[in-house]
Amino acid sequence: MRYLTSSELNVTGPQKLNQQLDKTHEVFQDVKVAAWPVNKINEIMCNENAKISSDPHIANIRTAFDGNRETGIIISKEKPTTIDIVVEDKFVVRSLTIELKETSIRASGVFQARENSKDKFKTIRQFEINRTNLALNVGFIPYAPISSISLGKVEAKKFRIILDSEREDIEIAEIKLESTPVLRTTVKRNLPKCGKHHLLIGMLIYGQIKQRLMT
């Protein structure tokens, strides 16, 4: 199966840049170059700068924001769980990452934000969590994080994540809200964990290569 990988280069502008970009390996072919502005310092929502709560109540909810994959939370399958993250001053969020424990999971999620107390929550992004097929032929990282959920620029004082499991409890190691933008669905694009459409593409590529070798 062919897959994508990437390298990064941080530059300071404004400037006209003429530079050869590094390849991760000599056998890879260039596909695309993407550039976007980032903050000098990547701010991360965590226990030190935010008040975190949940409904239904999860006693150890703060362990999902402590930067430690060894800790985490369990979200019950009985009903949707709402996680509220509140800050005193406006915070700019551009990406969401959810790192999972090593369990089979299928769930849906919603990310919302509310600029001030008079406004209603606005849905920014809906997403799916599908880690039901753990076979290596659909990705060489079976428990890859639900990462690179690009949110655009969301500036608010209150953020909300709603998670709803379809089959079993959700075991989460870490939740990260960051100020730095990311490429959307990087894990699937790189194919360390791909969905059925990415798998089909991989099978077609393999089939074409095999046919050429046979002919």
C-alpha cells in the first residue's frame, strides 16, 4: 500500500522564500506544498488555564487535559457526554486532537463554541470516531488518534465537546485544543489508520501495481 508522509519547515515572514524542502525519504515523490500562518507559541488548553467540567459528571475529567497518556477518562455509552471548557479571557482554538486508549470504538462528536454568555453555542465541526477495524491492512497504527480536526479560527471563552458512543464506553487518554492550525484528517491522509474509502484506494493502487508487474 502506498501512503503519504510529510516534513515541516518553520519560517519567519514576510519574505520571499526560495529553498529546497527536505524529503522524509528519497523514494518518496512530491505531492503538494502547503503553507499557513502559525503563532510564535502554540497555546494548549489545559488544567492550568481552563475550568473543565462534564455532564454527566466525570470525577477525573481533568486527567484528559493533563498531557499524560497514562491517565484518562471513560465516557459512558448510556447517554451523550458534554465536556465544557471555560477560560477567563478569549482563547483562539484552531485544532482538536483526541487520543484514545487501546480499545475498539465507534462514536460521533460535535465541537461547539460560545463567544459570550448571551450567545447560544454554535456548532463548529462534527466528526466521527471509528476504531472498530483494528486489522493492520487498514492502517499500521490501529489506535491512531482522532487528530487534525481542523476548526478554522475559533475565538471564544467557552468551548464544548459532545461525544456519543454507538456501541461501547469510550476510553480517552488525552484531549487537546491548540492554537496552531493543522492539516485536516492528517492520520487518514497519511494512511496509518484509514477508513474504507482510503482502503479501497490502497487496494486499487496495489492492484494496478500488481497488474503492471504481471504484464
